Amino acid sequence: MIRKVSLLMVGALLGAAVAVTLSPTRIVFGSSANAAASDTYRQLQLFGDVFERVRSDYVEVPEDTKLVESAINGMLTALDPHSSYLSPKSFKDMQVQTRGEFGGLGIEVTMEDGVVKVVAPIDGTPAHKAGILANDLITHLDGEQVRGLTLAQAVEKMRGPVNTDLTLTVIRKGATEPLKITITRDIIRIRSVRSRVEDDTGYIRITQFNEQTFDGLREAIDEISKDVPEDKLKGFVVDLRNNPGGLLDQAIAVSDSFLDRGEIVSTRGRNAEETRRYNARSGDLAKGKPVIVLINGGSASASEIVAGALQDHRRATVLGTRSFGKGSVQTIIPLGSNGAIRLTTARYYTPAGRSIQAKGIDPDIEILQEVPDELKGRTETKGEAGLRGHLTSEEGEDKEAVAASQAYVPPDPKDDAQLSYALELLRGLQQNSAFPPDPNAGIPN
């Protein structure tokens, strides 16, 4: 039985050609279904003809495995920016990453205009310490051009043995010439949840959604509750800024941590019978304390599920800038020893039925950061709507959806206008109060 894993991330047949046999006795000309099958057969025959011509006439002897792999990956990447082929090694690396530990530089990346674009550096990693920024464009790896590589191939080159160096050539908006940044690879142990006490409030930062995220959140709430008496605790700030997403089940579990009942998210595929709804179970780990969720232009996918669910249920106030807008579900389909494919299979919807795809979550309160002069113009992202070939929202797109959204978070919390506003907002609420649910919100419970 093939096991499928649903992911929400900023993402075939290896080494074997596909043999398709159509029995002539089963083709009845005049039938629209069989006409379509006949057309498909002709297209596959075209692929076979091109494949054989390349094998026989290319200036050098090509490797069959690479030819087929490239053809499959081309087919998938032409669908949308998040569908792709995973080689056996890439598939293994992805499994390791979702467990929360992998080797590499520590950056979340996507592909844009043929080069690698940084979505966000992961806190505390070599890339973060070396000064890599969101929206940096990586054009060369150790002097080798990235253009012509798939995202998976580029990521594979960025990973390697611990304590080895990799030099990135980076184009940064506002810089007069490309930057060369050398980073030493290390084991990237992702502590996806970090927390601290801010006097009478709890601050919880979730950097991504891996297999340890819910457990980390539960531990963080427990620790904060031990440090601050319940009658003194004003509430929690959940920071999802520049969180690129991760596992769907962890996004559901995190949302469920603050909800007693009701729908968290639904996914809708091509066929109506494939619609799935995920509901909260009884039990609020925050015990009804007020919650403020911070988002920005780098908050994507699983982060948007959490923000959208808590916003629709009026369980949290969402503060910051519009999120990335990645509202599609990628299913990882293993192919035995041949790796896997990452295929976009559905869109997801908030409890109120909103599609976030290419639109994002609009905050309840928009707060812009004061950006240093040397970084102005480099800390904004157009999000999903700015990616070539992106899946459109079923509801259509508007001008605001494709406008740039700020994704800057000051390194010093003292300069963080969004966090400061959130803390002031919590401290202005009555003690032991929670944001009241809206009886007219129209959310299924």
C-alpha cells in the first residue's frame, strides 16, 4: 500500500521509461473517450520519438536515467511552482527535514526566474549567522551557475558533509554588485518552537511545522504557565512571521491547541468527494487566555492555516502584514526505490470558507516595521501571487493580492513594532478575559 503524506511547503519514475500499451481492439473510433485516449497515445509516442532521437544523435552519450528524470520533473514543474520530482536522495532528505534534523545551510528556498530565491533563513543556522536575508537571489554555488538546475538539484548541492564550506553568489536588491558569502555546513537541528516570558505575557515563536512542533508548543505553554501565575498571565503572543510552513497535521494540532470545537481547515481537490474537513477537539491549552498571532509576508502555508483558523473563530487577533498566500496542498507520493513526487492535489480553506491561495491572510491590525535605510526595498515579497505559474484562487485575484507585503523582523526585539504593539494590546485587556467568539461569524462548529 502506498503511503501518502500531506505537506504544505514554499517544493515520477526514476530510471525507467513508462511503457503504455493500448490494445487496438479496445479503441472504438467515434467515441470521445477513446479519441482522447488515442490523442494521449500519440503524445506519448512523440515523447518516445524525441527520447530515442536524443539518445542516438546528441553530441555526447546521454544518461537514460537523467533524461527520464528531467522529463518527469519538467512535466511536474510546468504545473505549478510547488509540484516536483524528488530523487531517492531528495526524498530521504525531505523525510529527515520533516523530522526536524538535516544537514545543510539552514535556508528555506524556492525557485524564481531560474535562480534560487531565499524565502527565509532558519533562526540560529549557519545561513542566518552569515547574514542571508529573505528575498536574496542565489545565482551560483561554488561558482557553478544555478540556472538550469531544478530546485531539488540546487538544494542537493547546498547540502553536504558537516564542516565543509559552500560559497554562494547572491544578488541582493539595493546592492551594487553580487555578494559572495561563504557558509560552513552544519547539522541543522531545528528547534521549531522557542518561547520566553515577557513580564506578564508569554511569547511563543514557531519557526516551522515539523514533527516536533505540537510537542514543542505544549512544552512552551507549560513552561510559561509555571513561570507566570495564572492570575497574572495576560495572554500569549504566537509569532508565525517568516514561518514557511510544513506538515498539515502539525498545523491542525497547533490550531486545535487554542480551540475547543469547530472546523480548523478544509481541503478541496478536483472531485467533490475528495473534500476533507478537520475539526478541533475539546481542550484549550491556553485555558481561554487571549492570543495574538503575528504574521507577515514570509508567513506561508501551515502558518496561514493556523492564523486563518484562529482569526475566523475570533480566538485570536491577527497582527502584522498580509501573509504569503500559499493555499495549496502538496501530497508526497512515494515511488518505492525511485523516490517520490510532490504533487499539488488540493486547495485549503479557512473555517469561514476563505481560499488563501494567491491572496493570503489579511491581519486584523496592520502594523508596519521601521526598516533600516540599507534594507529598504529588500524586505518585501509579492508572495504566491508573484510566483510564475502559480495556482490561482478559485475566487479570482485582486490588485492587493499581488502587491508587495513586508517581511522584515528586526533582530532586536526592542525595535520590533509588531511585537511591542501586541504586548501593549494584551496588557490593555481585562485580566483573565478572552477574545469573545462572534455569533454571526458563520463558522461551522
